[in-house]
Amino acid sequence: MSQSAAYNDTVTVHYTTRTRDGGVIEDTTNRKPLVLNLSDPHYTEAFRKSILGMQPGMQKTVIADPDQIFGYREHNRQISVPLSGLPSGIREGDQLTATIQNEEVDVWVVQLSEDEALIDTNHPLSGETIEYTIQLVSIESPTRPV
């Protein structure tokens, strides 16, 4: 019987991430697969949980609602900041890393005026329902009792 992926396992997967309208966000099919530990909080819980119980060679598609993945858009996460505090040459749509309350976060420049910039701290996929197609390539388990 094949081994199933468990919480502390390190797994290798190929995946395709899409928006519900079919737009491809990321696809590892024709490149190096992703290697991750299923307990690593760097990856969303919905993504990690969807791999649990899979066996090598299995493939499945999972739908993750905004509350399971990147959350909903929060308008209070758009902040006006002085343009003088941003790098010169900044343009609308640029991504920056900012320190907010002693935490580094990615922000996006939404709008520029003569002396201010409106930045957005929401994840760019917040509010989106995401579809993952995941193929489990292999499992590397910590030593487990038989």
C-alpha cells in the first residue's frame, strides 16, 4: 500500500493555481515542482490541507474560498502616504515591501497624486476564490513508527 501525505511530511508537488474565471496565476507543470513541508505556515493552510491524505501520483482539484486563502478585501487596508517617503520613480501598480508596525509586508501602489500615494496592503488575490489542481509527485516522511 502506498504512503499517504501526513502533517510533518515534506512533499513534492506540481500545481496549477487559477482564478474562478480560469485565469492561470501559477503553473509548475513545465518547470521544477514545488517542495514544501506540510507543517510550514509559509504556505496557505487550505493548500497544505488539500495535500494531506494524497498518495504519490494522485491529482485533485480543490476550490478555496477567500476566507480559506487570502481573505476578503478590506478598504481600511488602503493607506495614503507622503510621496517623499517612497522611492523616486515609483509608478502606479508597483509592488514595494514596507515595514508597518514592525512587520514587513508587501504593498501595492494604487494611485499617485502630486504629493501622496495610495498604497494597498491587501493581498492582490484577496477576495478571490482560487482553484488549485495539485499532483503529488513524492513524499519524504520523517521516521514514523510502522
